[in-house]
Amino acid sequence: HGFCILTGTWRNDLGSNMTISAVNEAGQFSGLYLTAVSAAEKPILVSPLNGSQHIDDLGQPTFGFTVTWSFSVSTTVFVGQCFVDDQGKETLQTMWLLREKVKSAEDNWKATTVGTNVFTRINGQNV
Ligand SMILES: O=C1C=CC(=NNc2ccccc2C(=O)O)C=C1
């Protein structure tokens, strides 16, 4: 089935953009995440991401990556799979966990939220 290497630029259903660098021979990659959302009223900065994808079977591989937000003390981890349709269009179906920093262990119960995100590839044409 369709091969999928994550290198390139992707947009999710919130309008956030992420650019993933070259995937090395171990499947590891890094990149930058520009969020379209932010609870923080601080200026939107780029946040670093690191992750890895399976390259032992490039047909619709699974992957995971972590975004360490650069302007709030929180972290999001994404896990998902790349799907390729008959026209070769790729989508990343992901689930995420957002961990916000809380003041004390008593607040730990409310510190993590979960959700889904779909990313589609942005190339020169469909910006
Ligand atoms: O300062 C912050 C804190 C959390 C954020 N979460 N963004 C997300 C969390 C889950 C899934 C997608 C996103 C996104 O920004 O696209 C963004 C900025």
C-alpha cells in the first residue's frame, strides 16, 4: 500500500502547522510545530517536536512524537498512523495527550486531556 515518510509540512484540523525534518535510518525525526491554538495569551512561538516512525514497513506506518510547548509549561504527545488513499493522498490519524503543569499532586487528576487530530500534507499547491 502507499508509502508514507513523514518529512514535510502538515496541517491539523485546528489549523496548526508542523514541519518534520528528514527521517533518519532509525526512523527518528525532529521538527517544528506552529500552533493555531493557545490558552496562553503570549505570542505564538514555534515549538520543537521529536519523534519516530516505523520505517521497517513503510506502507502506512505508525509513529509517535512529542511537542514541548515553548510558551507554556505543558507537553503534548501524539501517536498515530499515516494512511494513503487511492489517489496517494496522505492523512495522519492521531490521538494526543496534553499534559499541563499543575501546582501540586492534588491537582494531578485534572492535568491531562486527550483528543484526536487529523493532519493532511501541505505542499506548495494547497497552502
Ligand atoms: O501553550 C500551548 C499549550 C497547549 C497547546 N496545545 N495544542 C494542541 C494540543 C493537542 C492537539 C493539538 C494541539 C495544537 O496546537 O494543534 C498549544 C499551546
